[in-house]
Amino acid sequence: MNALSLTAGQRVVTIHSNTPGVTDWATRYFGRYWKASPPEGSTAVTGPVVTVMDGDHRAPVAGSHTQHAVFAREPIGYTRHPDGTVSAHTLSDPPLAFQYAPAEQHLRISSQQALQTAASPGRPTRLATAATRFAREMMRARLIADGWVLLHASAAVFPGGRTLLALGDSGAGKTTTALTLASAGAALLANDCCFARPNTDGTLDLLPWPAAAAVGLGLLHALTFTESARSHLQTGEPPHPTQDQRVTDALTTGRAGALISASGRELKAHIWPEQLTRWFALPLATTGTAAGVLLPRVASSPGAPGRMNDDGRSEVTTTVFVTSDEERYPDIFGFTEGSNAGTPTARAEVLQHLKRLPRQTVDLSHDQAANTRLLTALATSLVDVGRDHFEGVA
């Protein structure tokens, strides 16, 4: 069996698989943010385990289930049994089977059909994708049990681990803020979500939540990333499986403007964590300490200037926490027992700490160079980073 240990915040989740494609993909997916390495020594594995079997003729046959959910766009039927175990199947073909034993913290994922042999080069199989997603959920459960909470925030890390958080609703400009600062020399810890926990020394510790970044085509172009994405896709590198084909087509043809669906929703490129470094040379951070908060808002008018704003939007509220209502990853197996964003006590402590941090509201313009100057200046004042760190930014 192939084996991989994932470590974050001193917690470990282990993945076992009968095919190296699963553990290889998990290493690639998590390795830039969490420690991903073969288990140390020959001692028995402790902590949560995900066991993945590809082409397993003994995999449970799909049957009827009492409950249904959509997990990362994948419809799943599942049943909670009186003994606490949970069985589940994806409703797509070929089905993936799941069996979870909470007493053992052991999730088994299997497919009767061999998926690895038919996999496209560079693209994870559905088994590999499921393994990484549910291993991440098991890690989330362990971190939450240790007092961490999951924030809806982007984060950029500066020398000494001092970290600037960008908070706000979807579309407020969190990703723009973090990627702009990362392209100017900071290290990216989060583009949309991260873990936070108060430390005994009075600081607020941060950990990454590894996930694909959703980036609009306009922002990719403004950051001068479009050409690199186009080059990689044109040479045969597969796009993220949830990326809309229209986005892939636009990237491969060099289209730079925002792509809007018929429903009015912006279609975005989906970039895996390791691609942020390999495609765009962005440094990633594995830890950070919260030092300041930005509350961005992207100007609706193309001609509106970027500026610091003191219009009263500076309050940090409970909307900073990821809630069950907005979850793409419902807790099907009961890993967190309903506290998938953190316990009430932990959330209250984190919220009070965030409110004590220096913060600034900011209006971002459609001029990327101006945004870079504005955000780096704010970073200097909020996290006490010297201007020489942004050498070359005019």
C-alpha cells in the first residue's frame, strides 16, 4: 500500500491507497501548505485514516440511502446507521463507495471500476479528488477539536510571520487583495479561507486551508498571469475539473476580459495551490500571525479611484466565519458533529481578537498598478513592514 501523512497544526491525517496516483496527487495538492510526507517509522498509525481502493471488486454496490447531499458539486446518497457508522455512494457513474467508522476514525473509499488505468496524464482520478477532499475534512475536524476556527478570509504573510487579513463578503476583493500583495513580495497563506486560533501569548495564529483559488480573468490579466496560464494549458496540462470550459477556452485563446455567464455570474479560473507557485511564481506561507485587517471593496465604476475609506464599514462581525449555509463541503460523515466552522467559544475568542487588530477599509480601483501602491502602503502601516520589502513597486 502507498501511504502519506498530512500534518497541520500538530495534527496528522494518513492516506493509504493501492495506487500511487492517489497519494501522489495528495502530495501535490497539500504539499505547498501542509506537510505531506511518507509516515515516519513502522509504528502503528494514530489519528484519522483514509483508505482508498481503486478497482476493488469487493467495493459495496450502490444502493438506496436515507439522505442526500451535494459535496463539491458531487451528488451523494448516504445513510447513518444505528451503530454510528455511515455508508455512502456518489450518484454519478461509475459510483464511488464510502464507509466511515467513527470509533476508528477510518474512512474507506473504493471503486469497483479501475479508474487510474484510464486517467488522463496530470489529471487526478475521481478517487484521488475524493481522497484529498475528505482527508482535508478530517483534518478540519481535528483542528476544530483543538480550538481552531475557519475564517472566510484571504491572508498575505510578511517578514516575521506578520499577516494581513482581508475580510468581507464574496466579491468584496479579498482575492484581489491577497494576490496583489503576494505578487508584490508577500507570501500567500489564503485566497478565501484560513484557520485561526488565539495563542497563549495573546496573538492569533493562522494556518492555511488548502483549496483551489477562483480568480477572474480580468484579475489574472491585471496581474500579468494570463500568458503563463495559457502556455501551460496549451502544452497539454489539464485544467481544474470544476473549471468551466468557457474559461479554459478563454485562457487558451488569450482572452483577457471578465467572462460573465447568462445568469450574470462571473466565471473564474480555478487554480490549484501548487499552480500558484509553479505557474505564477507566487510564494506560499504555511503559518502566520494576524497583525492587521483590511476590509476591501471593489469600485463599481471603472473610473473610480482607489482610496482608504472611513465610511463606517470597519466593524468586524460574525460574518467572518464560514457557515454551514455557504458550505460546499457538508459534514456528511459527522466528522465535526455540527461544528464545521469552529466551536461557539472558539469563534467568540477569535472574533474579539480580530476586533482588537488595527484595521482599515479600502476601496480598490480597476487600476492594478494603483491598487498595488495603495495596498503595499497600507500593509506597511498595518503590519509594520518596511517599504524596502516591496522593492521595485512604484
